[in-house]
Amino acid sequence: MKMRQLFHLTACLFSSNLLIQAQTVGCTDKLATNFNANATINDGSCLYATTPITFLSSLTIDATLKETSGLIHWENLFWSHNDDNDNKIYAIHTTTGSIDSSITLNGLEIHDWEELQHDSLYLYIGDMGNNTTGIRQNLAVYKITKSSLFSSTLLVDTIHFSYAAQIDFSTSTSNTTNFDCEAFIVSADSIYFFAKEWTHKKSTIYSIPNQAGHHTAQPIFELDVNGLITGACWAANKDAIVLCGYSTILQPFIYMITDLDQYNFSKANKRKLTFNNLLGYQTEAIATADGHIFYLTNEQFSMGGTTIQQQIHTVDLSNFFPKKNTISIKENAIENVKIYPNPSHDIIVIDNATAGLYEIINNQGQIVQMITLQMPSTTIDVSRLSAGSYFLKKQHSPSGIKFIIQQ
């Protein structure tokens, strides 16, 4: 930008007597005990009362899947797999527990398969179980092209990884490592692991690139789950990740990460829900078809003469996703008002607006910025807004004008 243009822009910002109101940061979830009705930006501070939950139904799965370890919803079916010595994935009939079909994954190594995920093009198998000694140096995620699943040859990229913090590979006793993992989710460019930390009873979130090669998993956040995380699923229509796990006495729980904006875990909500009436359930995987009803599997477990069979369970989480202050907007142009450039990256100009207090509303109906316009033409810095669609509306008006921010 030339110096003259920069000076002109700065002059516009000040000479217009533009007042940008401070955005209130706090807990934006009405379900939280510390909900802040004035907050417009969530900061991850939400606190929740202890709330027990129950399964809607439970169904015994075919004994072929007694060590069920991953779960996805794909092609209108729920698919699972065993954690070792079995190179197939199985479609579970959710009303009978029987196996509808299976797909053999020839050519893949099997050490300890612990997670199954997918996106539009690929199926992902996580060979990353590490609880026996905690010293595996062959951790991997197999990225399989879906179109090759029904051909004679699988198309597979192998994503190798190790933990940045693990420098000691001396043998330890089983179930004492903090470098075990049974849960991950995938994005277009990254894989996010949720560690199963036997000693800390927390879960460090690690990330690596979603591409073939050898990568070092870098820690990016730590979840205080007070238990062992064993499965993960992405609820796309909720901007949420839902984890499952169990305590040291095998009490199953769900851990929800909601209001997750561009994988900024520090500012997301975190909420733990416990099945208080159940013990002995080694829950291993979780998936959903609609973001409301979630399916969990547990593997067969025996202790003291009692055996818990391998099962698939359903639970309704609809009432536990955040409820926020939202604003209904009619997408009508404000008379004579223009916004340009549109789309924009960092600066917008508002022309022909009457004086008064205006709100910028995001796609979820939240106020993300308030401005006082006192001049008919005003330049506004919107570089702090995330990419997406927004509305400019005068306070108390039902109508707004849409504009788009691009990265």
C-alpha cells in the first residue's frame, strides 16, 4: 500500500469519529453455570454442572467383533474393526447386532489397530495402540483411497508419526505410558490425536500433517478428562468433536468439545458426561449419523467371573450442544447502503448509512462487532474476523446486508 493511500485510510478511520465497541469475551453457552448474557465471543471458560446420562438402547454385537475398536458412519452403515489379527472392517446392523458385510484390507500391517475415520475420499486406520510397553516406534495411520477398497489392489498412503515429547524408549510395564493413543479425527490438512494417558489421566491433543511421510506429533492442547480417551468423532453440523472413554474403574463417559472454531481448542467449550449407572464397560469407539444420536461400542471384557459382552449403544446428545444468544436476520438490503469491496479480506467501506449503532452478525446469529456510524461513508477494519458470511444491521432492525470475508 502506498504511503498516500495509507495516510488517507488512517484519516478516514479517525475523521469519521468511528467508535468500535469492545466485544465482550466470556461464556456464550446458556447451558453453562457461568453463562454471560453479554458475551459475544466465546473464550473456553464455560463451566457445567455434573449431569449423568444413560443409553437409549444397548445391543450385543456379533462375536466376530468382540474387540471392536473403531467406528464410523459411511454409506448409511456403521463400520467397525477389531484391534489386532484381523484385517477386515465390518458393517454392523444397528437393530440386530449382526454383520451385514465386510471389506478385507489386504497388505496392511496389523500391530494394534485402534481408530477408524474417513472423509469424502479416504478411509483412515490408526495402527497406534501403544499401551503394552509404550515404546513402539512404528506408529502409523493408513490413508486408503476409498475407490480402491473394492478393487484387487488398495491404494494406501502411510503416515508415520512419533511424539515430540517421547525421548525415552526403555521398556516399561503395561498401562503406564502417556504415549498411547486410540482416537483421532481428520481435517483437510491435519490429523488430530487425543492421547490415552495412563498415568496423567489427561489427554494431550497432538497434530500432524494429513499427508504421507514421517512426522513428529506436536502437542497443541491438554484436556483434563480424568480418564482414558478411546474414541473420537467429528459432528460436522455442530462444529464439535465428541470423544468417548472410561475411568480406571471402567465407568464410561463422553467428553464434548463444542463451539470449535478452526480447531482453536483453548477457546472451545469442554464438557464431560458420565454414565453413572454403568461399570465394567470398556467403551472403545463413537460415531454419529446426524449429530444428535451417537453410537458407542464396547469390547468384550471379563473380570471376577463376570463378562460384559461386546455391544453397540445409542445415546441422545441433542440437549448438550451449546445454546447461544442468536439473532434472526432477514437478508434484505438496507435502503441505499452499500458495502465494498465484497468479498473483502481486511477492509470494508460502508456507504450511505444513516448515523447510529450497527451490529456485525456472524452466520450463527452472534454479534461479533458493534460500530457507531456518524458519517455517510465509513471505512472499517475487519481483518480480525474469520473467513465466512456476515450481516451488517442497524441495532433493533430485523434486516441486514450480507458481506463475505475471505482469508
